[in-house]
Amino acid sequence: MNILTNADLHCHSDVSDGTLSPEALAARAKANGVELWALTDHDELGGQRRAMAAAAAHGLPYLTGTEISVTFAGTTVHIVGLGVDPDHATLQAGLRATRGGRENRAREMATQLAAVGIPGAFEGALQYVGNPDLISRTHFARFLVEARVCASTQEVFRHYLTEGKPGFVPHRWAALGDAVSWITGAGGLAVIAHPARYRLTPTEEYALFSEFREHGGTGVEVVTGSHTAAEYVKYAEMAQEFGLYASRGSDFHSPEESHTDLGGLPDLPGALRPVWEALSHRVIRPH
């Protein structure tokens, strides 16, 4: 596989906070010209077998994946694991522990929303949850749109559910070193997801990349759905500075909500080492 491969190595199904099934995502990826696909549900591996089978049915090469929630410098950071063994006991246990506490957090979020005149948010959000263990802000956002509190999920996050706004409840996620070790222990490669999204100071961001590398992390998303063209350049340079492989993924969640469709990203900048070159032995190829 060369650097021009249309790899989409970051998306979500209804097993976590996407709206499409793993099977529908596989069909969409194939239809959109994706040549290498990974499903990376939040803190969950439950859709992997279905995704593998669906990818094989469409003749689509596949990499297993997950996206682990991490707390770093008081901020939630996401680490994607690619090429992991979905049956690895330590990784499964780590993800179970990371998922723990979501319900209590969700109930507290609902209490805050009720205090500003939005009742029934917990029950409303549950309508959008395929897996109750994975209730998240995204599910609350969908409820607030359905309840016509806001016109879009983007508007929700401007007015609710983010730091300093009603409905924001911080959660203590996994430690960075633990997340990376779970991924590498399960035979995968760890990748910093959409780094431009985190509200880190330049010093904190440098510390994130440094500590990630020290723990054995080896990749960073350079081209992703939420990055601008200028951010492609910035994180291409950081990938080179820290000796990291470059990844590419839309972070697709839903046809209605996502700005970037599966397979709709520009190519990686040519000077970078694509993460899929380091994972060629982990690619599940259709027979």
C-alpha cells in the first residue's frame, strides 16, 4: 500500500456513539472508495467481529480498532488503537474499567440540564444509545436536537455540555500510559486522535506528544475530519519531529452530523510515513 491509499482509520458505529451499524459503515466505506477501513468505537470492541465480517463481504481490507478515552492535563484526550487483538483480556478489562462511571456522569449531566429548564434528558439520551454502558455527550446532543432545544448537534456543543456550560460533567478516564500499554500489549499501534481538538497549551501539547512517545505510542492523526488544512501541516511537522507514523481518518459518526464522510479526506502529505505501512501484517484481507 502506498501513501495515496484511501485509508479511513477512524469512525464510529451504533455500538458506541455513531448512528449506523458496523455493516452499514462497511457498505458506505466500500461505496465511497475506501481501500482500508477500521471501526474505532469509543472504549469498546463489541462491533469488531461484525465489522470484520462485513468488510470481508465487501472485499474491503480491514484493521481492528478502538478509541480510548484518556485524561491528560485535566483534558479528555482520545487514543486510537489500530490492529489490536479484540479478544485480548487486558485490553478488554481496561476498556470495561474506562466505560465504568458513565451512567453516574450521565445522570449528573441530566440534573444540570433539568436545572436550566430541560427535563428528562437522561431518559431522552438513552433513546439514542445502542449500548447503555457507553452513554455520552453525543447522545445528549441528539436528544437536545430532537427536543428542539437546539437546531443541530454543533449548536448544542456551543451552548451546552462543554466546560463552563450547563450539562458539562468532567470524567476521570484512563491514564495515558495505561491506554498505550493496553493497545501495544494487544498487538496494536497507538495513535493520538485529532490532536487539534484538545484545548492544550503549547507546553501541554508538547508534553502529551513526549509522554505518548515515551509510553510506546507510535502514531498521530494528521488528516482527520475536524482538522483544517493548516492543522494538517502543523501535525505533519509534529509527526516528523517526534518520529511518529501518520494516520488518516474521518471520525465519521453519522450522515446527518459529520462534516466529512467516510473516505472523503485529502491524502496524507507525501513526506510522512503512513501508519498502515507499519500495520500491513495486521490487515485482515478478504479471501
